[in-house]
Amino acid sequence: MRIIIFIFAMLFAYVHSIRFYLEPNSMKCLKEEVQANVLLAGEYEVSLAPAVKTEYVVKDSKGDILSKKDDIPHGKILKFSFVTETYDTFEICFMAHAIQPSFSGNIKQIKQEIYLITKRGIEAKNYEGIGEAAKLKPSEVELKRLEDLSEAIVQDFARMRKNEEEMRDTNEATNTRVLYFSIFSMCWLLGLSIWQVLYLRRFFKAKKLIE
């Protein structure tokens, strides 16, 4: 039983980590699709770079800002979190600005290292904090986590079933339209063929080639 729970936990664990480099006066964005009513949390760290100001912003597909920080302290691990309202694609962008234009030639050689971790769902919840706030035992905290995991699995299966039903309905509608179009095409070709035969028959009769 524990093996099965572990396998499901690995399947439904949404933890993504990435490390990349950011040059001054440049921007890099990452996109991620998230379902509705899901907690999305992240941790990021920006390496030290002299004469460079770094900022980040999290936006949805409509351009609404969900999280933002204008001047990120270098060398510190910072966090952000928010709960999604609808199924949407979210964009996390990091921007670096050179604050000393006179040394832009040397600043361009500097690259900042950005380390980003994003978590969603049960992986984004702080169960230790929940246990301390509710004064729960470690076993009760683990049961709470397993309960949330089970609920997440059920919701994901329900979502996949709904998507399957929508795809099946779309396929059936497409097949019906293709069938009607095929019947219309056959009728059109049959009518065109009959018209060509009658036209050629009248033409040959007019030329007295046939009786």
C-alpha cells in the first residue's frame, strides 16, 4: 500500500527547478499551465552582480500582475505564492537592468545566475507550519498530507475524465460533420456528372453526331 501511495505521490508531485543565466538589460520568461484553485509557490535566488538591478514579475495570460518585486536582494532566497482562480497559463519573468550606463561595455560581460523552484498543489503547502498552528502530531500531519494527496488524485482523475469526454464529443461532432460533408460532396459530384452527360448529349445532337 505504501508503494502505491509513493508512486501516486511521485506522479502528482509538481516541483520544477531551473537554473539559468541572465545578462544585463535583458529579460527571460518561463511559462507554466496551472489548473484552477491551485496553490502555486516559488523560491528564487539571484546571484550577486555589481551595478545591476534585478526584478521579477508573475503575470497571467490577461496581463494581470500576481506577484512582483522591483529590486531583488542578491544572494538571498526569496519566496512568492498565490492561488489560481481559473485554468490559465502563467508567466514568470526576470529582468536585469544596468544602473551604470557609462560602464555598459564591462557590464555586458557580467551574467547573473538565477535559481528558481516552483511548486504547486500539495507540494506547495507548508505542512510543518500547519501542524504547528493546529498543534498536530507528526502522524496527524502525515495523515493530513495523505488526505490532501488523495483529494488531488481524485480531482486529477475527474479532470482527465472530463477532458476525455470533451475530446470524445469533439471527435463525434467532427466525424458527423465529415460524414455530412462527404455525402454533400458525393451528391454534388453526382449532380455535376449528370449535368455533364446531358450537356454533352445536347451538344452532340446539335452537331448531328448522334441521334
